[in-house]
Amino acid sequence: MKVSHYFEWEKYITGGHVQSVDNQRKIMDRRGIEYTTEPTLDADLLHLNNMGPKSLYYAKRARRADVPVLVHTHQTAADFRESFAFSNALSRPMKPYLRYAYSQADHLVCPSDHNRAVVEEYADAPKTVISNGFDPDKVAGADDEDLREEYLDRYDLDPPVVFNVGHVIKRKGLEAFVETAREMPDLDFVWFGYLNPAGGELDRLLKSRDTKRLVENSPDNCQFTGYVEDIRGAFAAGDVFFWPSKNENEGIALLEAMSCGKPLLIRDIPTYDWLEDDTHCLKSSGAVGDFASKLDRLRDPDLRERLGARAAEKSREFELDAVGEDLVALYRKLT
């Protein structure tokens, strides 16, 4: 089997989308599946990870040549809103475009049940849910005490530390994160990730005005680190993973936090119906006062330990070795 595994604009995209594509390629590497990262019809399967115009062109050609087309549904219009500058305006034409693009697939692969339910409105093609998964090797060593002390000192943090990992964008619950920090001045809040005032020129261009305002006006106990080269340091320093995101297709950073045994505080959104409140996490309505009251509960180290242990156990279902079998099985089915 040979797979044309194409990720359009991969040099310019960051975050969970890139991690998902990297994970797919690790799965193929580990299972000895031959693949090329170029779009080509000289393959048994065309797997597309970003439906730009070039991907659309090759999808059409592949269907005419009877090469099966598999499309990963990383994007939806709802997920794109409240992300970067002009994203709300761009999300309006994005939905009809994605409807057309996804309709070119012989099969769609969706990273979660919620994503599949949303994509049902986009295309009638058969759909299979396969988690993006996470590579436990990426966060191995995040429990190292020396690493924890290094990152606590670097960012002047006092435990218990409330933290988040990922792009600093409004959709991720930025306003709730900042305002909850304002309500709880005795706790340190830290967001590790892109799009902050210390970022490069592209970061500054992509930030929406709301994002700039929220970051610049955040309270003293709330800081944004910018890009962190060794992400293990973020998970080592943090004690409570605060994930107030409004809309997610899955959320790889959340899976990584779970694997590190970090207790979760999340917004109660359909994406996370598979997580049980007060078993794997604490769920909030999304109101700042409710987030604050749940964080008050998580001051209890015994509760943090209990939730973290159960989250870590649940995370094993999403390790690459577990989800990889599903992806390879789908490849074989389509070819």
C-alpha cells in the first residue's frame, strides 16, 4: 500500500492541526506503510488534511482516476470563528466551501463524535471517527521534579498553578481564562502558547483586536509565555489544566494533560461528552463565577490527585498505538 499523504500549506500552519498530521505519519512509519507527502495519483490512496485549492484539484483528479480519496475534517466554520483576525467574516463563506470540498471525498475521517455530528451538515460521504491521538513520548518526563522547579522559577509561579497550553485565541476561552484569573488574585494563571505580545510579526498580524485587548489588560496573576520549546516544562509546572474552550474538534493538548495526570477543569461542551464530570474532570457552565467555584474545589490536593489519576487512565485509549490500528484499518478498507 502507498499513501499520498498531503497537507496543504503545512509550512504555515501550527497547533493541533500540525500535531494530528504528524501523528498520522508516525503511525504509518511505525507500521511500515509507504507514503509520500506530495499530492500524486501514483498511490493507492489520497489522504488530504487541509482542503485548500490544490487539495481540491487533486481530489477531483483522483476520483476521475479511481484513486480513493480520504479527507480529514479538521476544519468546520464553527471551529474557525473567534480564532484569528477576520476569522468571523471568513467563516461565513467557509461553510459552503467546505461543503463542496468535503463532498469530493469517498470517505471522511472525523477526530471526534462531535465533529462527525457537525460534518453531517456538510457532506453525505461515509464517515469514520478516529481520534487525533497523542504521542505519550512527547510528554515523557513531565513528572520530573527538577524540570518542574526550573519552569516554576522561570515564570515566577507559586503552586497550585492553573495553566493552559495552545494558541492564545478567543475561541479557546481566552476571556474566561483572564476574567477567572481576575476573580482569583491569589492563584497564578499561565497560558503556554502562540499569539501573545512577545510573539513575532506574524503573531501580531494574526491576533484579533479582542485577543490583543484581553492579553494586554490581563491581571498581574495571569501571564502568557509565548512559544515554549520544551512543552514538557509547561505540563511539569502546571497543577490544574484549565481548558475553557468554547468549541473544539477534539483537543490534543487536553489529551496530553490527561496523560500527565493533571486534573481538568473544562467548559461543558458537546465535544467532551465522553468525559464524566467529577470522575475524569470538573465541568463548568462557562460562567466566570462557576469556573472560580470549581477552581476553589481544586485547591484540595486529594481531589486533584483523584481526578488526575482517572484522567490518566482514560487517556490511554487515545495513545497513538491505540488509535493507529483504526487508521490503518480504514486505509485497508478503502484500498
